[in-house]
Amino acid sequence: MRKLLTTLIIMAALGAYAQQPAYLNASLPIEQRVEDALKRMTLNEKIAVIHAQSKFSSAGVQRLGIPEFWTDDGPHGVRPDVLWDEWEQAGQTNDSCVAFPALTSLAASFNPQMALLYGRSLGEEALYRGKDMILGPGVNINRTPLGGRNFEYMGEDPYLASRMVVPYIQGLQSNGVAACVKHYALNNDEEYRHQVNVIVSDRALHEIYLPAFKAAVTEGNAWGIMGAYNLYKGQHNCHNDIMLNQILKRDWGFDGVVVSDWGGCHDTDEAVKNGLDLEFGTWTDGLTMGKTNAYDLYYMADAYKKAIREGKYTEKELNEKVRRVLRLFFRTNMRTDRGHGFLCSESHYEAARKIAQEGIVLLQNKNNVLPMRLDGKRRILVVGENAIKMMTVGGGSSSLKVQHEILPFDALQQCCKAAGVTCDYARGYVGDTVQSYNGVNVGRSIAEKRSPEVLLEEAVTMARGADYVVVFGGLNKSDYQDCEGHDRKEYGLPYGQDKLMERLAEVNPNLIFVNISGNAVAMPWKDKVAAIVQGWFIGSEAGNALTDILTGKANPSGKLPFTWFANLNDVPAHRLNAYPGTWREGHDIIDEEYKEGFYMGYRGADYYKTKPLFAFGHGLSYTTFEMGKVTADRKKMTATDNITFTVAVTNTGSRAGAEVVQVYISDLKSSLPRPRKELKGFAKVWLQPGETRDVTITLGRDALSYYDDRSQQWVVEPGAFEALVGNASDHLTSKWKFEVTQ
């Protein structure tokens, strides 16, 4: 009897399983599940899934058991939860996170394995927090060092950004959490970002500003792309026919969801026709600003539904949008195998510290003043507001609520204490003492009532006789610095830091400047200081990672992901007065022409024969390396062949360390103008003292081609090419000439 009952139960269960709707059967192909779910949905349900229902969520289909979809800001950590319809914090106690380094720092690692670790770790935190999509990574190009949001991006070079974004996406999405790569495209400055209409040549567009997005789609298989606020050819990029319908979806075969930036949708008709799939907004009802809980009034909500019912549109475009959203659901919140993730784990802090260490760049090191040798030393002086200011809070949408942030002064003081060395502090200057953002308060005041003159003199007095003076200066994440919504107003350091550096250099030869920023800055005192370290915004483990580098616990191996120009007028966009653009007469539009074309960054430095302060790809080490002569497996190749370069790298110093082999390609004769050289390959190699290793880098057609705007396609022309190999764009010590035949 018991066996019969068991059999009947099993048969009933099997019968129920057999009757299970196809869209709920995870063993079926996603496309079959999508079509099954789509045919079951009503018009109201279809409209509901293509626009927001709260600040960061969109509706699922409750009747069909499809849960709501939750996004959250990245790209450097999982943003704290906000109230349903406001930006203010929800006041939760379980939404802290680990802050990972900003993406400029990740790019400076020149190590795709760090990007994979980064994405995987961030995805685990997002999964634990119940997020289905992280709004990142950002891959817009650093066109001007005044760009307020450059710290969120991966530098100036499209190849470097492409190689770093792919593993980031793969790591993040391995958790079943979607990447939403942003801001597509040409979002290269923040001031008046809703009104800037970019005018750019087809060659610069395809060779500089699109490759990282293309790699994210065609290689990283990104599940989401966020449209940018700005316009291209007079259309906003959140519903731009050329950008979305033609390039992204037709040419690149993108099968994911195009998400509007918050408030980036402006018109129902354009949204319907020009490729937007999922609309999110910021305090907007689609018509006016300032109305709350007005999600049914979005451009792709009731207005769209009404137009369908009136016959203006069929459901053809709607069904295509819903298919993409359903595909996203089945890749994320409808998965049964994505686990639970974990938050603020030891492994995540270790990852943050490791990534930060690899991204910190040693720019200058006269007389090997670094690493600091604490044995036998008596006193270290730390100067600067950025030594005591938390940088994980503020800066716009990337602001975080961290479980902890190790500050530079605290970490260095602890290290000195262990070595029996006194570590003093002098403020030196006052910048921005605000330590809160959208309701997140750090609980540590840095208020200062003393005058700038008093602070300056105190620092100078204390610097006399110190064994080392370490200044933590640079920018911060306040408005008009490294911050969303505004660009910087000047290239120079704020808050009187130049005067501080000049005075300190007069009284102490062991002066070390640690620049905390996501951008280059002017350094008129460069030759008067012993060492310069680019410290970025590096998150929860900032103090520990910087102390590791300064004291030699870790050997610096970062390389600059952008060209550090000496003067703003050396930057091609500024040299040509091509930034910030001009207001169009009679319109609320700024036309900004990228007159420099693809001659930007190091390409522009070559073209205009400008010597930068520090070159793209530059970065020193505490050991020394020697690169042998480059060889290759061929002297001639066709456009469909690959060519493999080999170079022996030897650690000739006394410490273990890493060097980055960089391969630039020069087309020696082209029918169209081309940059003198372009980065097309790199590899980071770790070596023990005295160790030699052969590094191989294989390049193919993509490394040799340019975008021919006459035929609207990528072309490889027959003729002579040259590979230039070294460890920085201005230090290429070996060459290999080869020929491309028909």
C-alpha cells in the first residue's frame, strides 16, 4: 500500500511537471521560454516590464511568477538602498559593501585577471544584496582631464579599455547578475551633459569611442547597455537610431536590453522606434520634473499603451522590447542556479587590496627615495586633507556606504608604530570637509577652523627634520572635481596645494606626493619633489594598499591609462578649442565638435610633437627590467593571418616585480591618415630577481585595420607595418618590420 501511494505521488508530481509552462522550465532554451512567456502576457503586463516602478526596480509579471527586477549603481561597489521613490537612503543596516578601486585604477593595472576578479567579487556582493543588474562598468574615453566622471572610466585608449571591460563583464555575469555597460556613447564630459550634441568624424567614432562598447557586446556578451544623456546627430543617445538600431543591434548583434540613463528618455515616438527597451527616470513623469510615483506617466508607459490602442503603433516594436526584457529575466532573476552570493567577506577585501596595489602608479622616484625605509628612522610627517578624508562617499551615483574604509594616515601611522617610528600629521590645507552624501554619514568629522596661512606654516615647520614628508593631496569627489554632474574648472590643484608643495620642497628633500584623483593635474613643482605616486580612488583598502606601496611591502606595477599632459593647452581638445563646445543659436543645445578626431591622448602627443609630463603606459618599479629584441614568427602575412611577437624580459634588480610589455603598431604607409602608433597588445609578467621569461603577444587583423569612412568598413591595406615594443608609449626600445600582402 505504501509503495502504491509513493508511486501515485511520483506520478502526480511528474504529471504536474509535464504540465509546467515552458517559460518556467529552466532546462529549455531561453528563446523558447521567452516566446512562451510573451504569448501569455497581456498588453498591460508588457507595458509594465519596460519601464521603472521605483527608483531602481522595474515590474515583473506577478501573475506568471516572474519577480520584479532590481538594478543598482556600481561600478565600484553596490550602492546603498534608497527609498522607493527618493534618492535618500532607506536607513537599512545590512546594505554596506566593500568599495573596490575606481575603474581608472583597474585600467592602470594593465591586468585583465584583475578585471575578472573585480567583476566576480562585485557580482557576489550584488547577488547577496538581491540585485539583478549592476549599472556599470563605464568605458567612456578620457578625452579631457577636466572630465568630471573620468574616474569611473578606463582611460584614454580604446584597446586597453576593451581588454579590461570584457573580463569584468564575464566575472560579474558569472553570478547571474547583469552588467549594464555605460554610457553609450560619447559621454565624455559632464557639464550640460543633457544638452551636448557631439559632432565627431566616423573614423574617430569607430576607432576611439566605440571599440570598448563593441568588445563588451561581441566578446563580453553584456546583457545590458545604458544609453548616454548626450546627443549624437541631434538625437539623444537613449533613443538614437544610428547608435542603437544600426550599430548596436544590427551591426554588433546585441541581444540584451538597452536601459535609459535615469531621466535620459525624452520622447515616446523616438523611444518606441529608436531602440530603447527599458526606461528609468529621475523624479520625472515624462513631462515635468518633480513629480513622484509617476511611473505610469513615463514615455514608455501609459502614453505608449494609449498610442497602441489608438492604432498609432502595432505591438511589433513592443514585443521586441519585451522579448529582450524577458531574456534578461531568464538570464538573471529567473535563474535557479545563481546561488546567494556573500557580502563584505575577507576574500573581497583581499581582492580590493590586490587590485588597488596593482593599479597604483609610481610616476617619479628620484634617488630611489621610495620605498620608505623605516629602520633607523625617527619621524615621518603626513600632510594633506586626503590622508584623512573618506573617498568612498560622494562623487555622484558611484557613492557608497562601506563597511569600512582604511584611511591613508591611519594605515601609515599603524605601520610606523610597528616599526617604532613616530608618524605625525599636519593638515596643510582645507578642501571639502563634507563627509556625507544622500544620507550616508561617515561618522568622522574633518572640520577645520584654522586659516590656510596657519595650516601652511604648521606643515612647513613640522616638515623640517622629518625623515620623510608624505603629502596626500590631489582632488576629491566634490562638485567640479572628480564628480558626476560637473566638469573640473581648472587643470591645477585646488585649495592652494601648489604653494604648499613649493614651500615643503624648500625644507625637506625627501618629499613624496601621493596624488589622489581620477584625473591628471598640473604639477609645476614636479622637478622639486623626490617622488610622485598616483594613488587614484581605491576604495575600502585605500590606506593599506598605499602603505603597502610606499613602504615596499608591495612593488608598484601600475601603468598610466591616460597621457598626463604638462599643461591643459597641450591636450588636443583644448589646443583646438574643441571643448566645451558652443550653444546653438536659438536652441537649448551645445554643439561640441571633436576637432582633434582620433589625434587625442598619446596619439595627439605624437601628432603635435608634445612631450607630456608622464606618458601613457608609464609606470616605474622598485626593481629594474631589461627587454630583449623583439622577434616574430613571420616577416610577411596576409590580412587574415596572425602574427606572434616574442620578447624576453629579465628582472635585473633585487626585488620581485612585474613589468608590462606593450606592443604598438605603426602603419608605415596608408592611403588615409593614421596615428603614428597605436596600442594593440600588452602582457603583464611577474618575475623574481634574475629571472627571464619569454613573453608572447599574438595580433591579428583587428590590430592592423582602420575604419574607412568612405566604404564604412574596417580595412587592412597591404604594405609595410612596424611593431614598436617597450614598457611605455615613450619608451619603445625594439622594433619589428613586417609586410601585409594581398
